[in-house]
Amino acid sequence: MTLPSHWYNIVPDLPAAPPPPLHPGTRQPVGPDDLAPLFPMELIEQEVSTERFVAIPQEVLDVYRMWRPTPLLRARRLERALGTPARIYYKYEGGSPAGSHKPNTAVPQAFYNARAGVRRLTTETGAGQWGSALAFACSQFGLECEIWMVRASYDQKPYRRSLMRVYGATVHASPSSVTKAGGKVLAEHPDSTGSLGIAISEAVEVAAAGADVRYALGSVLNHVLLHQTVIGEEALGQLEEMPDVIIGCTGGGSNFGGLVFPFLREKLAGRIDPVIRAVEPAACPTFTRGVYAYDFGDTAGFTPLLKMHTLGHDFVPDPIHAGGLRYHGMSPLLSHMYELGMFEAVSKSQSECFEAGVRFARTEGILPAPEPTHALAETIAEALRCKETGEPKVILTALCGHGHFDLAAYDRYLSGAMEDFTLPQSRIDDALAGLPG
Amino acid sequence: MTLPSHWYNIVPDLPAAPPPPLHPGTRQPVGPDDLAPLFPMELIEQEVSTERFVAIPQEVLDVYRMWRPTPLLRARRLERALGTPARIYYKYEGGSPAGSHKPNTAVPQAFYNARAGVRRLTTETGAGQWGSALAFACSQFGLECEIWMVRASYDQKPYRRSLMRVYGATVHASPSSVTKAGGKVLAEHPDSTGSLGIAISEAVEVAAAGADVRYALGSVLNHVLLHQTVIGEEALGQLEEMPDVIIGCTGGGSNFGGLVFPFLREKLAGRIDPVIRAVEPAACPTFTRGVYAYDFGDTAGFTPLLKMHTLGHDFVPDPIHAGGLRYHGMSPLLSHMYELGMFEAVSKSQSECFEAGVRFARTEGILPAPEPTHALAETIAEALRCKETGEPKVILTALCGHGHFDLAAYDRYLSGAMEDFTLPQSRIDDALAGLPG
């Protein structure tokens, strides 16, 4: 199969337009000029675009070609091991240079910034998948790259940090003393394990202060989800049969949106009718226990207000190994669609996810990153329900990255030392009390 | 492109037959019965086969399909960075479940053993690439797997060890006290960093003592190189232009043989005429500083005598990070072909190889394992010679694995702390003095 020529923008196909981001001071919708200190104009245009399809530039296709199209595989061995009549397909993104789906957006982001004359990009990273993807992409287009990595992952996953450095990036543990936002957190909580919200504040602070510096975000925003639709477009073309159920993990929503948007287009057009289900960690249950409200995308309150499912921008999730899912908020676009009833959401405990990861590795051979083990845990649960009911459902999931950097976590699981965090409602209530009026 | 249906056996196409393995006691050629305690009969038949093509069983193709055919990529960004008129192609094997080319033989070895009723496989591993590949393959066919991992890598690369355990294998550091062979080494050298030769002795000792236990080797033997020819067969079909130079790294020879044998078939038939070049580490220079003689494949002297390029079975290479190249001997088949003048060999220092690895990562995006950085270092050297002469040569190389488990080594290199070992002739002479009379 060949590469998709266009990204798919679901916004114009929705039954209602998503609420706009607001300026925190004026409470008016932000315009392109408000975003210009952070992003180049071509990305801002994509962020607010109402075109259904956006052409992928040739320079981006030339890099995509290194690992795309990615394989769509049938999990026959897993099916046999489960004894399920379900047919399970997975789209595997771990063959990319950074080992995850993140380069799908890192590459166009670096490209558009380079074309706009930007010299340096700043960003945050959780588990390091996004950071290593952006470091790789920057090396492709001659940009410098400066990364704030959430402290919990910085300590747990030193080798992702090393990978970013091999690609030539500078990496700070977040919270760091390099920024005012980081310094403030450290002053109050010297032992902070960090969060994506804090790291975003640090990266945004540095980008906003520099003339030829811009900021890149690895998830959440419309243009990021747009770029990830290559996953779903390829899968649509590769599948021999249309899915009854589509399952993806959600942190900021880019892997999930990238997988499901093209299928939702077909569903909105009445051509298919799959159930679509997001899976989030029980330690950071944005859809299932958060509220739908305007909130900051970062901890310090530097970003516009985004209407989204949020646990509050002060919420610091427990240090689960799925660092890429430790985000207090959620893509505003997906949040809007969830409110419209376009998909379901469930949450999973860490140990159930690692159990699914080991089961998948021992049957299908691929070691999954902790993030997609959430989708695999629900995929296995769905396949076992099919076993009970005898329904031969077709299940599609996204295996968005390999776990070769996550073996310390697997070691903990195999040794029986993996912790399952409980999240008392009071912690959510406390964080939600800090929502902007 | 589709998967190859057959493995290619170069033996019947050679101008002279390779010298046979000898029984160390009788000095007579070993027969199938001598090998039966170690290998199932179908693999022994492949080891001595004179058929040019061996059909790949459907069960093996079904597993190969998880990651094969592997991509053949043109290194346009590296070419541009070097300013060379050469055109560089690389065959990338890092997308396999274990991240290297090793599953190409691990899968058929596990399959034939399972079909023969074997319940457990033992093996050695250097950097862990072979061990994780065999652990994966055993999990596919329901076999137990017990692995002796060279101490130097066991300590440097804990996460490969974890990966083997996720696949369900048991892993010992070698030398270990589990075996007589390991215990003997430990008694003499309690701080031994180990070697592939010692680890082989341990795995062979355990396999030979058990009824339903057999041994699997990750390189060196004819049937292993046979299975790896899927690499070269696919590359032949994928290339748009035939190579002038083919470059591969050599430890035991399986990646190199797998890449070059199909091209050598075409060369022997007069259809193409590439220069073929093996690259080995300066710390373990089997071709370039070893002798061509009968020697044991392991340290304890359990294996048949193999006529090969060897540094002596007592030789313990310095602990370079390319653990997969730390073997005192060389494939007897490749050794024979080297004597026939069918290819060249050069050696490279560790730091030159890591320099090439970082350069490759920053241009092509893929982080190479330390082993294929040897091939990349020579590929870059050849491309720079082309720049001087203006020759637009077509260069083909094999990128046989990713370096996501090797970032501690890259960290050392980037920090300037990487050591380059010198290998005094006296150490080689001492080891060669122990060759079997």
C-alpha cells in the first residue's frame, strides 16, 4: 500500500463546532496572533482549519517513508491463547525511529517551523516518546531542540533521555530551575515528580521569551491529532474487514484521535457502525472522573483556556509507568466529541495493563509500551466477552509504541512489586477547586 | 514484495567443499549421530545439506510475516551529509520483535525442535540479541528457554535480560556456577567478564545432559547462516540497482552470510560483480589477525573441531559494547570462502564505530546497535573514498539491529569516556598456543 497523501480533519464533519480556546484575561476566543509567539502560522492555520483534507508536504512524506506505511497485523496467536471467536487487528507504530507514533506529528511540526525560519523548538515530554520523536524530527530539518522531561520518567527511563541526546537535543528534568515556572514548583515541592502540565509551562515560558524559538506540543491540539490521522487512514486501507469495536489508549488523545477519526468519518457517513472506546489509566481518569470545563493546558496557566475533560491543571498524577498518559487534561476536540456521545471511555489499573502487556509479548512477540497496554487490556477484556457470548466481533486497536525502553517497569511487574495507586475523590476535588473561575 | 519461499544454501555453488567438522578424539569427520544430542535431525540435515534451496515451512513463514519483508532504504540524508556521489542502501532488520536479525534463525530453530518433541532449548547470548530472539521464538512454539548471557553484557545491558524474562526465559550470567564449565572458569578467574565461548560451553553442557533438551546456536553454523539468507534474498528483489560494494559486520558471521550469500550466488553465476567486505572489531579481529585452523567452537572444548578463522578458544575479548561480535572464532563456511578469496575483511576501533552510529542516527534517524555500527563505519569510509575519486558507487549494507538497548554505551561515547582497547599480539599468540594439536 502507498502512503496517504492527505491528513483528515474531522472538525467540518462534526454535527456541532467545538468550543474555541479563550484568552484567559479577556475570555474572548484567541486569534492566530495570540498563538504566533508559540507556533508558526502554517500550524496555526491547521489548528483552526475547516478544510476536510490537508495535503501532506512532499518533504514530510519523504521522512514518513522511513517507516510508513506501518504494518496492520492480525493477532492470531493472542486470539488462540484467549480462545475467543473475536478477530483482533492491531496497527503497529513501534517501527518508527523513536519507537512510537509520535514522529507522525513531530516531523511535520519540525518541517513547518524550519520553513518559517525558526531555529529552536522547545517541548515537554512524559515517558520520553514525544521528546525523542521531536529530537529526531529536529535533526532531520536542522533545528535545535530543548526538552523538559517529567522528573518521574527522567529517573525511570534514563535511556529515552540518552536517545534524545544522541539526536542532538538538550534535556532538562522537570520541574527544573531553568525556568520561573519550574523554580516556583521546586520551591513549594522540592521532591516533585513533575507532570506534563508543569513541563509544558517550562517549555512554553522559554519559547514565548525567544525570537526564533517556538514551542511544539506532542498531543492535545487539533493540528497534532490531524497529523496522526495517517494511522487511521492507512488502517482503513489495510483492513480486510471493517471493525465492530475500535479501542485506543488516551493521554492527550493523539494516538486515539489519529486511529479513530478516519473511521468516524465513515461512521458519520453511514458506511460503517463501530463502537469506539477510549482507555485511560485509573491513576489519571480524565474522561471517566474529570469534568468538562475550561482549564489551562499547563500548570502555570500560560496557555489559552481550553474546554476539555480535566482533573484540574494542578492535578499531579501518581508516577505510573505509562508516563505518556499522565496528563491532567484531554484533547478539546476529543472532549467535545465525547460530550456528543461519539465514543465511550473506560479506565484500567496499572497491573491489569502490564498483565496484558506480558500476555501480548508472549503470544504476539512484540513488547508493548506501557501506554498501549491500556488499549490491549481492554481489547483482551472485549475478546473475552466475545468468548462468553460467542460473538465473532472484529476488534481494531493501535499498538502505538514498543516497550524496549520500559523494561525496568516490566521487571517490577514480573517481580510482583508493581504498585496500583488508588485515587481518592478528594484529590480530584482539590485540583478541580483550582479551575479558573 | 512477498516473502522468500526458500532459504539459499551456498555450499553446492562453491568451487571447493568446505572442510568438515572433526570429532576431537578421533579426528574423523563428525556424522549426524554425533550431533544428535545437541540438535534435532531436521537442523542437522540442513547443516550438511547440499541442496541449493530449502523450503521455508509455512509455520515459520507465519511468524516471519510479523516483521518481514524488512525495509530496504536509501540513506539519502547520510549521502547528503557526507557530500558523496555514492548511493547507499541499507537493509533494516531492527523492526523484528527482538530488534535484530536474530529471529530469522531463532524461529525456524524453535519450530524444528518443537516438531521433534524437544521441550527445552539452551543457548548462549552476547549482547542479548540472540537470547531475546530465541526467548521470543520459544514463546511462539511453547518451548522452555534457558540462556547463559556473557557477564560483560549481563551487567551492561540489564534490559535485554528483562526482555528475555518477559518472554518467559530463564537467564544466567556466564560464567555461572550452574555448570561445571562455568564453575571451572570462575574458580580460576572469579572476575571473568565472560565470553561467547564460555557461555556456549555452559549451554552445551546442559543440553547434552538432558533427554528432551537441545541446544540452539545464534551464529557460526551452516544452518544458521542458511536461515539468514532471507535478508539477502529480499534485498536482491528490493534493490533498484545492483551494488558495487556490499559491507556487513561479522561476529560469528550470520548477519554477513545472510546478506551476502544470495549476492555471491549471482556473482558466481557472472550476473553481477560486487566487492564484498566483512567488518570486525579491532578488539576481536578473527579474519584480520586470527589463523585458519581447526579449533573448538567453545572454551571448554565440548564442540566438534571446526576449521575456521580463530584467535584461539581461550581468547577472551575486551568488553567492547558490540557484545555480539565478541567471539573467538568465525563461521567455518565464511572462513573457507575467505580463504578462497571470495570477500575482503577489515577491522574498526570502537570509537570510530560509535562516531558512525551517532552520525547515522542524526541523519537517517535510526539508532543502530553497536554491532552494525562497524558496517556503517566502513560504509561511511567507502562513501568518503567515493567523494575523493568521484565514483558514484552503489553501496549496500545491513543494519542488523536497533540500539535502543545500547544507550548506556552511547552515553559513554557522547561523554567522551569511551575506551578504545589495544590488542597486543602477545595476547593472540598466547591464546593460539592453546589450539588443539
